[in-house]
Amino acid sequence: MNRLHNLDYLRGIAAFSIMIYHYLSWSYGNFSSEHFMGRVGIYGVSVFYILSGLTLSHVYAEKLNLSSEGISIFFKKRIFRIFPLLWLASIAAIILKQKSPELIDVFLTLTGLFGFFTWDTYYATGAWSIGNELVFYVFFPFFIYILRRGTPLIFALIILFFCLHTYFAYVILDENNSLSSQWRDYVNPLNQIFLFLGGMCIKSIFDKLDLKNIYAFILIVIALLGFVCYPVSGDTIHLITDVNRLFFTGICFTLCIGFYKLTYTAPVWLHKPLAILGESSYSLYLLHAIVFSVISFILNRLDINNNFFDRYLEIRIALSVIVSLFVSFLSYNYFEKYFMRLASRKG
């Protein structure tokens, strides 16, 4: 089916923003909830979940065969799409840590079962969200079945998962304690699944809606203004608790709807890099931390830290960004695509 290039733009920008958030926080310290980057660090991944549900629904809503054979083909394609890079990033992270991992944790990671049982135990930075995605994929055929059954069942399912989303925001997560101390609760897939289902519902609700570009742009601007200007301060736990969680979730949905209904194609000089960034976003997301570790090791061995201390952090960030973009481009075109073609042949 036709690729949704505007969603590629958003996916690429989100991946790039998360990379910058990590590089800055690892270099200068953590950001608070009032800082733009602190918000990106939390809700960049939320945008990924919504886009995942939306794009999968765009591809499979009508064509997914809910027979055992059809579902088997779907899972084969997902396995070939997700697991090779997850394995590569996880093994590289284990090697770089130079610490013997628990065999059970390695088994759960390499099989993808960590998302179901030990969702806060992972090796590659950001891999917790991939574990969540694997959980969502298991439910995806069921969600498609519900969407095909009609409005009442869809509405009931949305209400159920919205209540679960709200329960985490108001009950499970405590705004009086730091996010780091409640990380296991936050990365629980049950706390995120509403975003994935919501992305699927965006396709169902807005697919046939003819929305002019000006209104799509307005939605995007409103979302960005709300994201930047909404008053929250203190530890980032305040971004994901109480009414703040509901507000920012709404902002993420608004942003994704705006990009989904946007029919604007950027000029070639801008479209090409944004499209490449979107296509390679999975590699960029999983590999940027590994690149950062390698760059840091090389610079330290070259004694850059001592000879150029005032510029060391800037040099490390700049080199890491350039190399990460290059590596992710190569990874997508020569690693990810290979397994995608392999999955198509086997499918």
C-alpha cells in the first residue's frame, strides 16, 4: 500500500529527538519536566506507539487474513522486521557493558518474552519499548477483529484501555516519588497499550475524512504549542501522572492526526532527508546509544577529554550524531531491508 510519507517525517523527527535527548542528558545531566527535552524524552516514545498502531492498521486493516495461516504470515513478517536488529543491538550492548548477564534475562530478551514478564530488564537503550511493541503485536489480530465487528465493540475496547491508562496515571504512578524509582510501573505494557490501540482507531475514524491541509497544519501547531507551553515543573514523573498524563496523551494523538491527514509533500531537498530519517528510525532508535558508547571510548583513548576539555562534550555529541545517522542509514538499507525481503519471500 502507499507509504505514508508524512508519518515517516514524524517518526524520523521523533527518533532524532530522542537521540538528542539521550546525548544531552548523558552529557549534561537529566532534564526536568518543564524543559522541552525532558518532555521529548517521555513522549517521543508515546508518539512511536501511536504511529505503530496507525501504520499497522493502515497496512493490515482490510487485508489481514484472520485465519491461522494469515496470522502466521503476519507474525513471521513482524519477527523478521523486529528481531534481527533487536538481537544485534542487545548483543552489542552486552559486550560494551563488559559484565556477564543473567542467562534467563538473555533468553527472555532474545526470544522477545521480556516484554511479557520482565519488561524493565533489557540491554539496548530503549529496548523496553520494543518489548512493549511485541506484546501489542500479539493483540493486534484481535484488535483488527474487533474493529471489523463494528462501533459498539470498538467503543467498549477504547473505554477499557483508556480506564487502564488513567488508572496508571492516577493510582499506580505516584507523583511524590521520582520516575526512576517507578520505572518498572511506567514501562509496563499495560500502561502503554492504549496508545497503540488509539493509533489503530485514528485510521478507522479519520481514514475517510477529507481534512484540508490548513486544518491539519493547525492541529500540528496546536499540539506543538501545547507540548511546549503546558505548565509542568519538577521531576519528569509529573509528566505522566494525574491530568498531565491525559493532557500530553491528547497532545500526542492530535499531533499524529495532524500528520496523518497532511497531504503536503516537502520539497525534494527536505523530503529526501526526512524520508530517509523516517525509514531508518528503528535503527537510529536502537543503535544511537551504542554509537555514543563507542565514540566516547575512542575519544577517551585519544585523550581528547584532557586536551580539549572545554569542547569535549560538544565534540562527542556532534560526532555521535553524525555517526549515528550514517550507521542507521547503512543498517536500514543493508541489514533491515535484507530481513524484510527474506520475510516477504517466506511469507
